[in-house]
Amino acid sequence: MEYLIDTTTYILQGAGVTVRLFVLTLVFSLPLGFLGAVGKVSRRKSLSVTLGLYTSVVRGTPLLLQLFFVYYGLPLLIPVLRFDRFTAAVVTFIINYAAYFVEIFRGGIQSIERGQYEAAKVLGMNYRQTMVRIVLPQTLKRVLPPVSNEAITLVKDTALVVVLGIGEILRNSKEVVSRDFTITPFVIAGVIYLTLNYGLVWVFGRLERRYQVYE
Amino acid sequence: MSDQHVAGGGHGPAGGVGGADAPGSYSAGGAGAGVPGPEGPAGPHGATGAPAPGSGDPRGQAAASEPAAAPAQGNGDTRSPAAPMIRARNLHKSFGDLEVLKGVDLDVAPGEIVAIIGPSGSGKSTMLRCLIHLEEITRGTVEIEGQAIAREIAGGAELGAGARGRAGSRVVAHAAPAPTATRQEHIPEAVIRRRCRKLGMVFQNFNLFPHKTALGNVIEGLLVVAKLSKSEAIARGEKMLARVGLADKRDVYPAYLSGGQKQRVAIARMLAMEPDIMLFDEPTSALDPELVGEVLAVIKDLAREQMTMVVVTHEMSFARELSDRVVFMDEGRIVEAASPEKLFTNPDHPRIKAFLEKML
């Protein structure tokens, strides 16, 4: 029993790193994704083409490869961009997840009916007012389910940073596994991931219900 | 009667809104200036050496110099108290290869109610949408209370960038030798937006903002565009909702309103912006039959208050009862514009007879 508690405590220390990575990624990639989406639907061709290139490259290559590239590759190309492991992980995750959010939000924005833009226009609103007051609030509601999916995937993707030797949930449990020759730590890790995701689902469920008032 | 093919030709507002002598003088001006659409049906006016399209009204053109200075044009320059609220000339609109409007002329006088009828696909809605710049006009001129939101001007390359501004008089000079060389004047989006604020529009599908309550919908434009304070906006918003009989629905989201209620909220939302002219694009077409009446009642109230209105409608009885003038469109052109009595009982054109027989 004591062994179980000790092991769990140790793995939970790793969970702190996981949660930090998770929160930092979301906090930066969500707004970036939002801005990127607005840029992608804008009439400025150069902007939408550039953003299209970004999302197709990032979404078309493995996150693991991107991790290696940012941590090992970037410093060789541009010496200033030498990050410590955790920063490298955070930067990679933000770049990666922002790309997905750009596409999710873009889809959400484009799902708003033309009539909404027209109603705003006949009221005298300009493009910015229309986006901020009419289109984006409705977009938020529509993108909640896919964003919640991404958030859940993100929790699990954090396990990838084990390859950089960052002490998060998976790495800490692996350590115990190879030290004690037992798979119990893996079970504990699984339970922790499950719990984290259960909490996420609950939060997003609340949000969705709050937005449900108008439909 | 062949010159009746052009809207704005013969018939002034039946209600005589602008004073006793106004409709006559307005009509004369409108007909003389209006006809020269190259592809339009050539009436007697068109044959008299028509000036180039867009330069039809020399007084108007001369005064229309800088876009910002244009306010003088409507009131100051044209003396008639019944100067048109909307003046459209030689309106063309194409979607790709499909030409939906093929040279439409329309004048709407203050207080006048114009009903636009015609078979589906005839360009009625497109014309309405062109008037409020929901569609960019391919060619032609549209003026709202004398201020252009689209203008066809004569001249090719030699007028170039200088055409705007002082070129007004030169436009006329150049027009005679090369009447076909025209192009669209560039008017900045923001200027168009400001001028279009004189217009309101109500859509077939309401287009309420689903994430806002009835009151939220009505005050949105007041807060964002008119920049009223929240309390002022709410006060006016509540008044508007009361006006359409929906004061008790102020905190209800559109999803919980009936079609008729939604459309009344949409009307209240538009009226809150205090437009001079209301455009209705088939306002009852998406409604269950039993809900049509409540929306028409609101529109009738507006008619009593002398609101200038252009209504695209399939409600023939409504058009007949309420409008001062009925415009029949077919295949992108105005076939006939006449008083409801004339058009519904004795139209000039057999196509109209055939259409009305099907509708009534």
C-alpha cells in the first residue's frame, strides 16, 4: 500500500509537468488559432496562402518529428533558437496545436450563414464589427465540440515529450517500471490520464450547455 | 403607352405625398433622364439622341462632385420636394456569365410604396439587393437620396484617375462622342456603407442573430453602429419591440420565436436604425400562411406612417391594396410599372396577364 502511494506521488509529480505543458499550449495556441483563422478567411491573399502553407506543413508531419526538429534541428540552423527541453516542447506544441485550431476555427467561421453577414451589413456594421459582434461569438459555440476533441488529444500527446527526457507522467512511470519490474505504474499513469480527460470532458460539457441557451 | 415600360416613367406616388404639384414634376424629370439604357426597351424618349447612360441628368451630375460633398445634391440642387429617395439607372448585374439584371431604371419617391412582382428568377430580389449594395452592381447608377452608391460614368482611359472630383462637367462633354465608353466610378466601401444607412432591409429568412435575444437583436445596431449608450439603446429597443407588438418577448432568443415573431423582430431591429427607406425582400415567403397576417399588419402600420418602401412580394392582394405603384419584372427587365389598378386590371403586356392569372 505504501509502495502504491509512493509510486503514485512520484508519477503525480510528473503530472504537474504534463498539466503545465497542457495549459501553456492551450493558452497560446487557442488565441493564435483564432487569429490565424480570421487571417485565413480574410480577403488578403498573401496572408491566407501563407497560413495555408503553415497549416498543411504542420498538420502533415508527425508531432514527434516536429519535437525533434525544434529541439535538435533548430539550434543547428539558427543558433539563437536553442531552447531548454521544456521550452522546446511548449513551443512545438503551440505551433502544432495552433495549426489545428486555425483549421477548426476557419471551418467554424465559414459555417456561419451569409445572411448573418448581410444582416450585419444592412445595420451598417463594418467587417471588423461584424466579425467581433456577430460571427465570432457564434463560431465559438460551433467549434466547442472539435476543440474539446483536440484538448483531449493534447493531454495524450503530452506523453510524446518523453523522447526529450522531460519528467512527465509517462517518463516517471517508465522509470519505476524498469526499476521494480512491475507494470502497476503504467496502470496508475493510465488512471491519471483518464482522470485528467474526464475533468476536461466535464468542463467542455458545461461550456456547451451554457452556449445551448440560444438553440 | 410604350414609354410605360420604364419604371419611374409616368406614375408619381398615388398618395401625393410631396405636395400637389410634386408628383408631376418628379415624373417628368424621371422619365426624361431615365430612359437611355442601351439595351433597355427604346421608348420615344430613348430615340431623341439619348445622353450617355449615367450622365442622364446633367444637373445631378454636375453637382455630384466629391463623394463627401455630395449631400448638397439631393436637397439643394434638385428643387423638387419629391426628388427620388432612390434613383437607379441602367442597372446591370451579372453573376459570371449569367446576366440577371439587364438595364433596370427605377425611381422611388418619398413616402411611396413600390411593390415589385414577377416570376421567380426575374431579378426582383437581385435588384433590391443591388439597391442596398448587398450585391455589387456590374454597371449602372444607384443614388440614395441623391448620393451615389454606384455610378456609371462616361470615359475610358483618358479620364483615368482624375474622373472623380472635378470631372463632373467633363463627363458630360465627353459623353456625346463616345456614349458606349463608360465605367463604374470607384466609391470607397466606407462611403457606400454610410450612404446605405438611409436604407433598411428585411430579409425573407429574417437573419436574426441567434446568439442574441429579441432585444439584443434590436439594440445591436444601436450599440455598435449608432454608438448609443446601453440605456438609450435599451429604451429605444423596447419601444421598437412594442411597436411590432413583441414587448413581452424581449428576453427570448430567436430559436423560441415563431416565424412571424422573428420577422417582426427583424423589422423592429431595422426600424431602430431609423432608416428613411425600407426594403422588404419577400418578407412573408418563409412564413406559415397563418402567420403572414401579423407581418403584413406591421408593414401596413409603416405605410400609414408614410415610410418609403420597396417590397418584393408574392402577395398579390398585398401589392394591390397597399402599393402606390407596382413594378412587374421579367428576365432582368422591368416590363411595366403602373398603378395597381392599372397593372392588375389592364396591364399592357400579355406576359403580365399570364402571370397574374396564375397567381390569383
